[in-house]
Amino acid sequence: MFTKELTDRLRRNETPFYYYDLDLLRETISVASGEAANRGFKVHYAVKANFNPVIMKIISGYGLGADCVSGNEIEHAISCGFPAAETVFAGVGKSDREIETALRLGIKCFNVESSAELVVINEIAGRMGKQATIALRINPNVEAHTIRNITTGTDENKFGIRIPELEKVTALFTEMENIVFGGMHFHIGSQITDLHVYRNLCSRVNELWEWFTDRGLEPADINVGGGLGISYEEPDRFPPFADYFDVFREHLDSKIRSTISFELGRSLTAGCGSLISRVLFVKPGAVETFLILDAGMTDLLRPALYNAYHRIENLTSKLPVKKYTVAGPICETTDTFGKFIALPETRRGDLVAIRSAGAYGEVMAMRYNMRSLPPSIFSDDI
């Protein structure tokens, strides 16, 4: 990805910054949306992965819907070209103001996560003279076999309506004049690389489609969520979109007449982005040699938050390989990107790329230690 010519251009910029390969983004979106369309599926972009407006406007141009988890995301998505009629609002804690914003803008659907939320949406919609289309986010109790901190579909998680509660929740529909039942929603976790997990989800979807249909509540739409993982070890490997969508084509019951939609985020944007940093100091320690970068956990939080792995590359050195612990300048011990990482012998001023940062990088940046937020640099502009 990083040729000598590109590296020379990037070196002219003050670090740290996020670098986005927009041609790769366009290719990724084109392939993903094409594979989905070939199987009759619909994709919504999970805005939380990356809400940079340049990224968002490119994605919206391919006809994707938007999956939002806050009122601000809804407004931002629509301003970037995503149609309100293809925007869904998820999240376990929607505020009254956010619900009002969504109703005012005329979004497609609320993904409802509790009976209490259903009551509040009905009340607000009635006060505004609106009808709110809702999908029930159901916790299918399916193990995602991913990082524990980003598992969302088991009984121990805060998300969704548990299956034993469905009878009580659907009974509320008869009491609510401002609610329209639109479908079912699921999301079992993120960074899922074992596609067999989705077979288990399909089995649960098939069971629940029967359950709703038997009660005269056939879902118009089934949103199966997202969570498709990427290879952080091999950042140039393309996500397996065809295999992913094939699991659902092959394992969802052929009797299901609902529209099938997906929420993809990380798999669409992670690969196109890298956090570019310079080495400030090479600092020998008692056990390990530290590379102190000018980028830190404030610019890419995942390693500190989840102990997550990102491939690190020295873009400027061609010397023999040594091992380093790569850390940032933040006053926290957890401000570490990786331990005992094999890199060409590295010196002060070398340019380093932390790969696969196009998802959950820029969007999670913060100003702890009063640090400045890094700028974004795009391949179209250099």
C-alpha cells in the first residue's frame, strides 16, 4: 500500500495524522454493495465506524442506507447524502430529544431494545402527530466468539430484548396507536471472523420469523446486523464479502419474504485508513526497547481499550529487523500499541504507519492531556 513515492509525499506533513486511501474505499464499497445486491440484500453503513464527512459522502454515493446510534449521527448522515427513508436508529439508550429528531426527519425505523423504550417512542410520536415504524432488536443469545468487550448478542449483554420477553413486548402493540411494527433486528457482536457463527444466527432468525408470522406479525424487514471482521494481521487482505453474504443466502429459510438488510462498518472503512506517526525517541529499557511515537491512545484507542492488535509498519527504514515495544506519549501505562513488534531497526524521525485504522480510529479520538486532534489526509489530495 505504501510505495516509496507515497511515503515521500506523506513525510512532508506534520504528524500524527490519519491517511485515507479513497480508491481502496471506493473499491471496497463497490464490491460489498454489489455482492449484497446480487443476492437481493440491502446494506446500511454503520456510521459509528467512521463519520468523517469525506468518507460518508463517498459511501452515500453508492446507495447505502445509514445505521445510526445517536441523534447527531442521524443528522450528520442525512447531511452527507444518506436518505432519511433508509436511515435506521439503533442504541439501547435513546434520549427523548434524539427520538424527536428522528421522528422530525422521517427516518425509516427505530430499532427498539426494551418495552420501556417502546412506550416512550409511542408517547413522543403521539405528541408530535407522527407514526413511528419500529423493529424489535432481539437478543438471540448467540455467542459471537470475538473479543468479549464487543460481544453484544448473549444474555449477559445490555443490548436487545430477550426471547422470553417477546410475548409481553408484542402484546403492547395493541395498546399503541402511534407504533407500526416493521421487523426484527439483530446484532451479535463485532470483529467476527468465524463465519459459522452467522449460521447459528440464521437458525435463530428462522425460528423467530415463524414465531412472529404465526401471530400475524410477519416482519417486513429483517436486519441481521453486521460485525464482519477483518484481518488486522494482514491489512491488505480484502474482507470476504461474498462468503459472508452466502451464509445468509444459504441458511435463511427460503419461506422468508422479508427484506434482508445488513449493518456493515469496520469491514467497509478499516482497510482504507492508517494512523501515520513519527518516532520521537528510541528508549532502551531493562527488558524491552521502547519506540515512543508522537501518536498515542488519544488517536487510536482500540489497543488500550481492548488490547486490540494493529499491524505496525516502519515506512522509512530498510535496516535489519529488531523487536520493539511501540508506545505513545500519553501519561498512561496502557498507551501502548504493541509489545515486542518486529520492525526494521528504527531511529528518531522514522515514519510509522499503524494500519487498519479507518474504523474506530478517528471517531474515538479524544483530547486527553489537552492533545490536538490529528487531521485527516486523503489520497485524492496528495
